Amino acid sequence: MFSLRQTLKSRSWMGWKQVSEQVINKKFHRMMGNRNRYVEDLLDTIQKLQGQLTALQKAQESMPVKTSLSAGQDGNPSSSQDQEGAGSSKKRTAQGWEQIEGTSFSGLRSDGKKKGKKVKKLKTFDFTRYNKRHVALLIAYLGWDYHGFASQITTENTIEAHLFDGLIKTRLIESRETSNYSRCGRTDKGVSAFGQVIALDLRSNLLEGHGVIQRSDNGPSERPGEKNVEIDYPRYLNRVLPEQIRVLAWSPVNVNFSARFDCRHRTYKYFFPKGDLDIEIMQEAAQKLVGQHDFRNLCKMDVANGVVNFVRRILDVEISPVDERPGGYQMYTFQVRGQAFLYHQVRCMMAILFLIGQHREKPEILDRLLDIEKQPCKPQYSMAVDYPLVLYNCEFDGVNWMYDKDELEVNMKKLQTMWCNYAIKASTLTTMLNDLVKRPIPCQAKDNTSQGDSDVVPWSSTNSLLLKQNTALIMGTYHKTHKPLLERPVADSLEDRIKHYSKKFKMDDSANT
């Protein structure tokens, strides 16, 4: 090993600079040697892989081309020449990696023979042999891990994307474009639903009946198989959907039924712990929301998408307990029922109610926010978080939901499994919190000095109950000091937003022409 001390003793005539240069040069040559060995090993590996690739190519070229079975009933595969002439198999590339239709070459042996299973080819489905039926589906989902309900260009992780993937996979529809699709609500990222409703045309076994759209030809009547018992739509879909998305029931509806425009009422629920909230004063303030109001100060104004009317009618609101727990851990729900809701309306209303429940704002603040003449511009405030919000129910006239006992039990078992997971975690946290309040801490005198190491008492005996369970339900950073809403900066008015987007759209139109 190169020793700096030995070098200095044996070569005292060398200066510090020369010694340093020696050390650096030796380390540099050692590093370069290691790099050269690494490069040589890498080149050897590349050469070995190239040799294996060449062997695979030769093995594949020597193999006969296997294709899918011919259209006959004898089950014998057609010859390679016939299939290639018909163009049914994929062209083999020079690299030899592209699959021939119906055959997998991932398991080639050294002698060139294939091992392993064949890749299953999807069968062509003849939709002309079935009628369609306009059907409403009742759907429940936990939206915590999804990017909202509606399909998006930027992601496939939406509820709607999974639904259509299942509908196509089960051959219930040919495509979204031909399905006459409508949805009742469009929940945001993180929001769940217990009673979401969609309507669309699905494949049907029946030749006639409520909602059945008959074909003009005789394809359905000539089709062999069941024609009197309808397809079990929930069972078909639940077998291919994620566990967080469940189809609960279905109902035949009129062919002109719309899940969006035929909905009479929508009900939302927002779950929250009591914490330090004054539930009684929140209940009093929530009643101010009932009736027809302009909610522009209690929503996110979506003027860019053409929404300029913010008048909505709230039918009823209620704050009620879900369970009984001590110490601020009791769960409550804010339930609101209305004909239609604006973008982020429920979450904005909850944010104001939280401020009232914490005595940071008075209930009269809602009167001011609902009066657009006195308050034409929305004060800047953070809305409530998304995951406690649930689209609880959608009400329709003439829709009779059909449940299957066995399928209902399957859904309940899956939900119980998920409940078990979250309940154990919640109980673990509760036990930890209950244990922490019993931990001993030094006893403090009135002058804030310790009385000695032997004077310790449980934390709960020296402090008032800590009730901060709901501080994380408002987006952004929690501030100890509160600035009143009417003293905060305000957003642009509705009129200013309309002018802005009108000008922007005119500029875009002129640029396109």
C-alpha cells in the first residue's frame, strides 16, 4: 500500500507539491485501470449477447411458420404458404423478434424448437347478432387513488377509463362513440361515490322488452343461444373491474333516458371528525345555504368552459354524527341535497363551515358571500380537501334498480376486506394516541420551573385535551392566526373573467383563420 509517511521519510528532498503529484498520478492510473477492465467486461458481455441473438435468429428462420387455425371445422392448421398468401400472419423481420400471429417465441430452446404456451388470440365478436338495450348502471367507487371520474387525455387512471375498458373487454359495447353514453356526476380527483349512475346502450340477449333497441335485420332472432334471460351486467363487469370500482345494480330505461339531464336530485356527503369544531353553530350556519342563491363566491368559477350562471338551488342540508367516540374522534357528515352543483361547490362550502365551527368566522359570513351585490368578488381562501367527499345518491323517476343476491354478497366481501385493512390501521393509530396522553412528563410549577426529577405526572393531567384532528382538512398550510375573509384580497369578478375569456377566444379564432 502506498504510504505518504514513508515517501516523506525516504525522499525528504521532495517537496509537498511533488508528493501530491505522485499520489494523484498513482490514484489516476489505478482508476483508469479499473475503468479499462470494466469496459473490457462490458464488450465481452455485448459480444456474448450478439452471439445469442444470432443463434435465435437462425433458430427462428429454420422453424416452420405456425398460424392460427383455418375457418374450417376440422381444426387442422393451414399451411404456411396459404397463410402467407392470404396475408394473415405478420411479416418476419430481419431481427426475428416480431411474433407470428398466434405464436410466441419467448421460450425458444437451444435446438430451435418452441416451448411454452401459445398467446391466446382474441376472437372476433359479431355484434350484428345481438340487439342493444338502453341500461342505467348504479356504480360505487373509492376515488382516493384515481384522477377523477371522467376520462382524461393525460392519464388512463380514471374511473370512466376503467369502466369502458371493462365494457369493451366483456363485449357489452363496441366502442364509447357508439354507446349513447351519459353520466350523472363528474367527480374530481380523490372523490368517491356510493350512487353514481351512468346510462348507455349495452348488448342484450332479448329480442324485445323495455329499452331494447331492435335491429332491422334478422341477426338476433337467428342467433343460437339464450333469448329470454338478460345478461347479468353487474356480474360481467365486476369480474374485470378493479376492486375499488363496483357495479351494484342495473335498470332498463327508455331509449331517450339521460343520466345527466333526467336526474332529479343529487346528494353529497362530506365526512369529518369533530375535533375542536362547534357542531351546533355549524348546523345553524349551514341552514343559510338552503334555497336558491348565486354561489359564485362558494365555488370555483369555470368561465373558461362556458359556465356563467352560478345560481343553484339547495334543497336541504344536515350535519349529523356517524358514530360515538370520545376525545374529538367522533365522526360527522355534512349532507347536502340539490338539483345540481357547481365546480368545487361542496368543498368551498365545507371550508367556510370549518372556519365558522372553529369560531374564526361568524355565521353571518355566509350571508355576505351569498349577497353578490355587497360581495361581487370572491375572497381568497383555501377549499376543503377532496378525499372525504362522496357522491352519495342520484335520484331518478321510473328507475327500478335490480340487485342480484349473490353479486351483492361478492361486493360486500370485497368491501369488508378493504374495511378490515383501514380499520386495523385506524385502531392502531387510536391506540398510539391513547397511550401517548398517559406518558409521564416533568411537573411544572406556576413559575414554569421543574419541581424535580421525581415529580412526574401524565401528560393528560397537565394539559387540556388536544383537538386538532380536523386541521388537515383545509388545503394549504394551517395558520395559527386567522385573517378575516373580508379583509383578504379578492379574485376577479365574473364580469372581468367573461371579458378576459371573450377577448382570448377572439384572439384564438383570428389566429386559426
